[in-house]
Amino acid sequence: MNGEPLIFGLTVAEFEDLSLKICFTALILYMLFIIGNLAKESKAGKYGTMWLFIALGVGFVGFVAKGIIQKLMGIE
């Protein structure tokens, strides 16, 4: 084990990588819930709801795209 500290049987780097993916995914899902709730409460309609999701949801598209690109290129 080379004296590396373990967290739940993982090295610190593995734990950080895993927790980053899990926490960001949970944050993105929560943000989608908030956007949907905002559209419902403001009675935005179908067109307004679509624009809310596009405008407010574009912030995490890069994070999702990065994961997909890593899988496709076999970088991970």
C-alpha cells in the first residue's frame, strides 16, 4: 500500500475523483429540479419552460460533455 492513507478503501485521489463526480451529478440534478420548479411557479408555459432550461441549463453542459468526451476517447 506504500503507506498511502485510505478512505473507504480508496486512495485519496480515487476518493476525490469519485466524490467530485457524484457531488456534481447531484448538484446538476438539483439545479434541474430548481429550474423546473421555477418554470412551474412562474407559469412560463411550454415555450418559456424550454427557454428557461436552455438558458439556465447551459452552465453544466460543459461538465457533461467533458465526461462523454473522456469516455469516447478512452482518457479516463
